[in-house]
Amino acid sequence: MNDFLFSTVSDVVIGAGCSANLGGILSQMGVRRALIVTDGGIVQFGLLDDALKSLQAHQVEYSIYADVVADPPESVVLDAVKKAQAFDCDGVIGFGGGSSMDVAKLLAVLVKGHQPLTELYGVDQVSGSRLPLLQVPTTAGTGSEATMVSIITTGENTKAGVVSRTLLADKILLDASLTIGLPAHVTAATGIDAMVHAIEAYTSKRLKNPLSDMLAREALRLLADNIATVVKQGDNLEAREAMLLGAMLAGQAFANAPVAAVHALAYPLGGNYHIPHGLSNSLVLPFVLRFNAPQAAALYADVAQIVMPDRKFPSDNIATTEMLADYFLSLAADLGLQTSLREMNIPEADLPKLAEEAMLQQRLLINNPREVTIDDALGLYKQAY
């Protein structure tokens, strides 16, 4: 076994309704003036209501920044920083999906630190400390609550990541009751997103280790066992909680054994066409599995046995990988998701441009089990079309 470093959050609170004790938890953390980073839908649908009552009951002052959008641009981060500084907050809460939690991470650093946002991009570029940070996910997908990564849109169609252990939260609250009202298509896409995180962590060329493997396997078991249930029975609290836990475990796994080509190919789809990240991953996943099979088939065979425990598999791991790719194509269709780029109305003439943009994601591609050239990327997009 090679030497490795494993980093994760120190405290995780799991339980339906636990966000209704947010005020007490923040008081224990010593936070008296909290900035809540979220989006308008969270406020509109009342998901914050119980948490705000708890803040009031514990005399924790708060301000809400609710202007986070999907694929948040730098301007959103900088606007949130201005609001936090004007409010003089001493703690930050990310409350929502991955975009809100990603903005919260950077906010906690930028308010207390001395670096401009542009200096943070890349790996281990954050210096100094941050404000206390608490994350409350309202979707079971991104795993952002448990990662040291924040992804920001830096141009019209480009994204960049900040990767630093400083971004790891002090505490996570997993409250399945917050996910009950999620639409079926969002539940499906975010669930497959979490499965992709676990698969790419388990097969990562760099930094894969026994702890990340253990987390990825359990994440896949929880997610595969419950994803159909939560899509078809959205009020099933037990299944919702299993999905939340699975997504977090996958986040802990890929925070240490980073994701690869599926994400590299997915980012241009989100950046150019604003396709939700989980759906972008789902659209390219089966084809990346087949592409990687010559190097990763044995690991994919492990994955197949976890997600399809009742199936019998051939001794040939390449053939098993084909079955795994077919499983994910069928799963997406059964859950009501689109399964081709053509269905997303992406012009076929755009595929070469997408391949060029995917190749810019070297931070991700270096983790892939098999080297990806620009011709490979174009071929994968053509297969997904």
C-alpha cells in the first residue's frame, strides 16, 4: 500500500429535521452573525423557515444572500463577499445545492483572507484561514458539502476550480426532509451525479486509496439501492436519507481520489448549454466507461457487482464493463432523463469545439485511467450524440 493523505470534514450531523437546530449548532461553534448563502428557490419554497426560527431562538443574527445561480459566475461570488463584509458576519452557511455550497466555501475564505479570487484558482493556492463554515445540502448529488473543491464560471463558457483543504467545512448537516420536494428529474440527475463521483473516485489514476475505495463502494451501494425509489416515491424519507448519505460519502471519496474524464467532458456541456451538471455527467458516462475499459475493466467489474447485485457476470471484465455501460443508459432512461446529446438539441457541428474545451480540463484528465487525446474526446462526444 502506498503512503497517502486523507482529508475530510470533522463533524457530520444526520437526521430528518436536524436543520431546525441550526441556531443551537452555530452557537456551539461560536457564530453570532451568520451569512446564509442560498438561491431564490430555497427561500421561495420555505426550506429555510425552520432553520431561521432556530437562529432567532438562539439569538444568532443572520443575513441571507439568495442570488446564487447554477454554474455561478465570479460576479456572484464577489457580490456575496460585499454583502458578507457589509453585514460583518463571523460565520458562513451554505444552504442548497452544489452551487450555493461552492460559493459559501469561497466566501468564507475571501471575507477573512487577503487574496483576491483570481489568485485562488488551481490546487493549493489558498493561503491563510477562513470563517467558520457549515454546509447544508438540499440535493443528494454534488457531494460539495464534503469536498475541498469549488467550481466557478470564469468566462462565457469556461469554468475553473479552487482546490484546497481550507475549503473543507467545519460541520455538515444532512437533513433528508429538505429534499422531499425535489422534482423527479432533479432527483434523478443529482443521484446519477453522485454515482459518477463514486465511480471516478474508485477508478482514479491518482490518489486512489483504501479509505476512498471504501467510501466509494458504500456510496454506490446506497445510491444504486435507493435512486429508483426516491424518483418514483419522492416522499420516502428513508430512501431520501440514504441518498443524502451516499452522495456525501461519494463526496468524501472524490475529495481525496479526484474525478476524471466524465467530468472533463461534462463541463463544456454545462458551460455552453447550461445543462445541469448531473445530467451532463449522465450523458457521457456510459461512453467513458467503455473507453476506459482496457485499463479499468477489473475495477468496473467491482462497480457492476455493487450496482447490479442480482446479475450474473461473465469472467471477461471487458464484457462486464459493457453491461455496466448499458446499465447506466437504461437507468437514465428509466428515470426519465435524456440519454443523448441530440436529445439536448446540441448542434453536431459544435462537437469539435466541445472536444477542445474538454482538453482544457487537464486537472481532471490526469486522473483518468486511460489517456484522453483530443481525437478521443471528439470520438466520445460523437458516441454520446
